[in-house]
Amino acid sequence: MASSLVFYMNQALDNATARASRKILTGDLQSQSTAATLTSFRENVCSNLPAAFSCSNLVINLYVVPKEVQPSGYYSFVSANLDGVLVSNLAAGAGQFNLGGRGDYQYLQVIYPIMFLPPQISSWLSGGATFGGKPAYLAVSAAAFRNEQY
């Protein structure tokens, strides 16, 4: 039962991330009369999540990726041995938020710590990640895209 719920939560997070990234990609957020902030973007992501999610636990990072030729760019978000993406600061409410502009390459990372699993399973699945001092499986959803010329 728990594993089914984890799969469901991962899929819901992926869906919310895809919907939110679309608003950046098309320039919707950049062209609003009031500037979007990390807090308002978190609310945007949360509006696409099921009620079971605690929005205050979401960790969101939005980066502008450098347009360099050498292997940097998106590689700066991958672990040194290339076995997975890097996870940034896991403090609730912390995060980087840079909307970028027309034609910018962007990387959006949305993390949700799942803490209802038994501690042994959580620490085994998460590789030792913690959130709020407790073992947590991290549901990580990411989107990489280039903003349109809106």
C-alpha cells in the first residue's frame, strides 16, 4: 500500500511540475502585472497537487542555465559520477527562484519529502536524506526547457 502511495505522489508531483513549468516556458509568469515570487510560484504548483500534499514542505528551485559550449550548463545539476541529479538545500521554504527571460534555458526542480514510510524503508530508499531531522524519501521532479520568445 505504501509503495503505491509513493508512486502516486511521484506522479502527482511530476504532473504539477510539468504544468507549472509550462507557465514559465510560455512567458505567462514573466508577463504578469505583479512579479512572480517563490511563494506565489509554490502556490501555483500546489494548486495542481492533491490535498494530501503539505505545500509548506515543497522545496522549489528554478535556475537559469548558462549558455556555454563546454560541458557545464545542465551538467552542473548532475552528480560528479553522473548517477543522478543533485538535490539542493532541503529546508522548507528555501530555494532559488530565477524566472529568466526570453530564450533562456531553465532548470526547474521540485522536491517533496515523503515521511510517512517506516524509518528503515525511508532511509534505505532515500540514501540517508532527512527533512526536518527525520528520514525522508524525496520525490524529485524536474523540468528542463528553453523559454519561448513570448
